[in-house]
Amino acid sequence: MYSPITPSFSAAFFDLDGTLIDTGPPHREAEEATLRAFGKSGISDDHPDTFGHGVIPGSQMVAEHYGIDDPEALLQEYLRQWKRISASGIDMLPGAEAAVRAVAASGSKVALVTSGERPYADGFIKMAGLDDVFSASVTLDDVTHLKPHPEPYLKAASLLRTEPERCVVFEDSIAGFLAARAAGMTCVGVGKVALEAEEDVAPDMAISSFEGFDIWNVRPH
């Protein structure tokens, strides 16, 4: 049973990849397959951290790092590999669906904020059966700048007509933590990266997973 006390937040924004669904391993597998298709031996030890940046900036980062002079061709190969690998389905992370529904039940409006494309976001919401929970979504098609720029989260706040300081963000990547901070929002980091992040790149609160998560334990920064 939920407390009758009004929650500290009027809106909650969830990242998708790595936060709600387990796309880290298949993303890395797709990147490795893409590099091999371009004649590379695989992922190097100093491979750039592309997760959370979006596929277009991520492909540009990979192309520059490995000296591949056609980022667009690399992007198309990555998308082909991703489609192949993800065809068997990608699971939601433990406790994720329950957490989204619990946050909505607490009285907060809920939005999805992803660096993925619109069809990808809409497909997830439909697949997960969360159409009744998400009030809005922001994708790469809706903004000029992607995370770590604050624009995606500020756009979400505008759509839900709420002030940034009354918003909480759930993220799993450094780019996401920085975007939330730059937007003036409280950030709950989920997973290993969040637990290990320090100082300027750390979220306001870090949890290992959504299992047992309680929105009533989160307070504005």
C-alpha cells in the first residue's frame, strides 16, 4: 500500500537501453561484429564508451577510434548486425516493469527518454505493455542534441509541463547522469556503472537494480 503523502517528484523519466532493457551485451556484440565486417580484429581494450550516446554519435566515435573513413557505412552495418542479434528478443531488466508502474502509481507522470529512434521507443512501449503508463516519450527524432546534453530531459519536462527540479531521472550511463545533472534534475543511477561512478560523473543516488526499489526513498538533490 502506498503512503498518502505527496511524492517529492511530479515527473519521472526513464532511459531505455541498459536501464529498462538489457541491451548492453547485444550492443557490444553488434559493435564487435561490425568491426570484424570492416576488417578489424575486434574490440580493443581502449574501445570508446558509446553506450548511452545514441547510434549515430556512437558510430562516429567508433569510426574515428578505429580509423574507418565512412561512419555512415559503419552505422548501416551496425544497424544490420543489431537487427540480427536482437531478433530473438531483449528482456526487461529485473524489477524494471514493477518500478515503472510503482513510480506511476505514486502520482508522478512518467516519460521515456532515449537516444534511440521513434519506432524503437514506440515498439518497446507496445511490446512491454506499458502504453497506459508512459505519458510521453522523447527520442533522437525529437531533439537537436543527445545526451550528455540536457536537451532530451528538458524536452521531456516541457512535454509534461513540470519544472526540472521536480523531476527524477533513471539512468545507467555516464552520458545520462551528466544529462540529468545539466538539466537540474535528480538522478538515480542503476547498475554497475552507477555504483562505481565517482565525484563529478556520479548520479545523486545509485542502486544495483530495480529489484526492491522504492520511489519514496528518493529525495530531490
